[in-house]
Amino acid sequence: IVYESVIRESWSAFESLVRDLWMATLDKDNGTIAARVTGRTTQKKPSKNVVPSFNIRRHPGSFQVETRLVIFQRLEEIRRLYELAFPHSAAQLFDNVESGYIKVLSAFRNVLSHKGARADQEFCDKIKGFSEFSTIKKGDLIAVNGESVRRMRDAAMILGRKLIELADKALLAQKP
């Protein structure tokens, strides 16, 4: 139970970080980064269920999050959005930081939260490249050890920090 909590909390922290970083980055952007993502967000139109409190011109990132134009709940979508914003750097971070273990964290979190800790085909496909999980088959009840959980937690923390550094570098490079 402790390991499962660490997995869920690590994913929740990562999800919150990438959402908040998106808002802060696009809100401080001079328009360069925002231009790369305009029209390519998760949803094509703002949610009709939200009355926005942010102005799209002054706070484009906050507006996008608030109106659910961007949704940071699935790793694939998080990665896609960050690759749009930072086309020459983000993909490498997702693949290389902690050997891409963010994929493992995402897969384990999803199966714990949505499948009663039983491996489904999507889970098996996502962890396929990680030899330490090669014995897990579809339908198996998953179990983790402390070392794997530590690697998942570290992947979230380190990738989060690297994304902050990437955004910071991009913003600092913009001319005032």
C-alpha cells in the first residue's frame, strides 16, 4: 500500500507540475512558444462549461488550462504538448531522463487507479521495453518493489526539474 501511494503521489505531483509550468511559461512568453501550440491544443475550442477568468492575450497558458484547451492527464498528451512548445528538446527529456522511467510511472499509476492493479494490454505495451517487468503478463496482479518505486518517483522529480530548466532557458533567451 505504501508503494502504491508513492506511485499515485508521484504521478499527481508530476501532472500538477507540468500543468502549472505550462501556465507560467506561456503567461510569461513573448508569443514565440504560444505560436507553436496555437491551434494544436488538446481541444480545438474552449470548454463551454467554463467562464474564463484569464484573458487569452495576457495569460494564454492560464486561459488554455482553465478552459481545458490543454489537458495534462495522460503522458502521451503531456509529451505531445511539450514537444510542440519545445520542439528540439522535450522529446529527448521524456525518452532519456531516468531512462524514460516516466513511462513506467504512468503505466503503473493507470493500472493501479483504473484496473484494480491488474495488467491490461495497454500496460503491457507501455512497459515492454523495460526488462525488469518482462515477466508481467496481461491479467497479472502487479507488484512493485522499493527500487522500482524509487526509480518511478525519481523520474517524475528529475523530469519535472528538467522541464522547468528547459522552459526557463527558453524564456530567458527571449528578448524583452
